[in-house]
Amino acid sequence: MSEIVATTILDCVNSLGERQQVTVEIGRPFEAPEGEWACPVAMRGFYNSLADVRGADSLQALCLAASLVRQLLTAFLEDGGKIFFHNSESKYDLDSIFSRVGSGSSDGPA
């Protein structure tokens, strides 16, 4: 990943009680040769590699990358895992961190 625009380090405890460090990185969106936009995303500690997230423009690609991170962390929680801020016992609350990003809602202003 050439240019990281967002990153965090999390401590994730799986359903067996095993603790692992996960580094989340979202890269700078770039225009792909096919004319669409791509955004690199990594979750080191969970996955060896993730494909770049594709969108119609750079904003959509960036939002979809953040949504993917949320979805993967949500699946980890649903499997009985727990997520903490790095080197702490403070829970990493997905709803407050991601607000409505990746929440599945498409509600716009009324």
C-alpha cells in the first residue's frame, strides 16, 4: 500500500480467548486502468491480503473500503469475539467509531 490515509491498531480477542493485534489500514483511492476507482484496504492480523475495493469514484471507493472494515469487524464480534483499543481493556465500539458508515442504511436528508 503506497499511501495510507487511515490506520488503527486493535486488540482482538477471539471466542477462545486468544488475543491478537490487528492493524487496519485504508489507502489513498486511485484511478484504476478500467476507468473505475480502487481503494486499498488491509487488516493485518486477520487477513494476509484483501482485494482493493472498487467504486465509481474516489469517494465511493473510500466509503466502501471503510464499510468492508466495519463488516469484517462486525462478523468477528458476531462469532463471539471482542475488540479493544490497542493495549487497553477499553472496548472498541463500532457504532461510535463508524457512525453510520457501512450500517446498511441509505437514508438521506428528508
